[in-house]
Amino acid sequence: MLAASAAWGGAQLTAEPASFDLGRQAMNAGRYAFSFRLRNTGDRMLQIAEVRPGCHCVTAELADNLIPPGGEVELKGEFNGAGYEGHVEESVLVATNDGEEPLRVLKFRIFLPYSQTGVRLLPKGGAAAVRVAGEKRTAAVEVENCNPAGTVTVTGVRLPDGWRCASKLPLAVKPESRERLEFARDAGGPAEFRGLPFAVLTDAKGQAELGGTLSSAEKQKKAPDAGGAGTAPGKPAAKEKAG
């Protein structure tokens, strides 16, 4: 019984809503406000040590970083959607002295209208940065279907000599969504290069071939940390500014 009581004691963070959905927007208004109610449902003072947005496009602030038992504070934030399109998921990390969950990720979502129809590659123009891990080289692009209806299928890829597609094909891309395509070269080839052309083949009407390029990442000396990444919580990746 004593062990059970200790487990339940202390500060405890409850966030409402669990996630904030800004919904589908008819136009991109640029800036969007969101908020969360942070409540201490424990029996000790809740200390908020850090509030860290997951992206430069997000700001967040608190009126107070101490919440007594039973108290609450509002976390107010703003998302700058300039240049973003499609489904976007962003997050704010809240670090506290909650013994059960000291790091809490608060997520919000929004859908912003596309500036075009059809299918495209992200990053813009299919400019894929190549990463190096020993002798192996890898790169990736996202295939985005901007149409409100109709699935687009990636039927194949044409890659430079020595490269292969590491993703399973055919690859279906549902309306208003993205799918990741990964490329790899197991060994050999120059360490630095720019603008090696490749092509993604699709069944999209009038867009049977989407062109892109592979370029070595600038000043890269070692493999990237496998734990590094955006997500975004997003991220969603999962997201890319549209050009």
C-alpha cells in the first residue's frame, strides 16, 4: 500500500485538449492562434521547467511556470503558416516535474489549401540531399498528391548508375497526402557530387514523370545521428514548405 501511495503522489500534468485541431482552412490566413489548459491534478507544486516549440514557425508562452495542486495555467501559442500547404502537424514540448511523464508533447494540426493540383516532389523540385554512413549513401523525397480525390500510384523510378529504390513499389499516394520514397547506394561512387538526375514515374494524367536531383550534403563528415529529427512531431514529417 505504501508503494502504491508513493506512485500516485506528486505533481501531475493534465493538458486539455489532448490535441488542438485547427481544421481545414479555406484560405491561408498566415497566423493561427492555439491554446492548451495545463492543469495540476497532483498533490504537489507542478514546476514547468521548459516550453519548447518544435519548429521555428511556432511560438508559445505561459503566464506562470508554477501550478499549485488543483490550479491551472493557459499555454498560448501561434503558428505561422506562411508558405505551408496541405496537412501540417506541429508540436510544443513541455518539460515538468511530473514524475510519471516529465516530457509532454502537445500537438496541433491544420489543413491549409494547396496552391496547385496534381502531384509533386518534396523538397521543392525533388532536390534530395544524400547522407553518408560509411560506404552507404541514402536519400529520400516525398511524393505529394495535391488532388482532393483520386489516388496516384508511383510505378517506378529511374536512378543514376549504382543507385536503387529502397521503397516498395508500386507506391499508392492517397488524395491530399504524401508518401516517402527512399533511395540507396551501397558502395562506391564519388564522396561529393551535385545534381545527379533521377525520375519518379507515376500514373498521374499529364505527370507521368517527375524529375529530381541527388546532391551530397554540404560539409558532411559523418553519418547523421539516428535519433535526430523533426518530428515534427510531426513531423508529421512530415511537412515541407511549398514553394
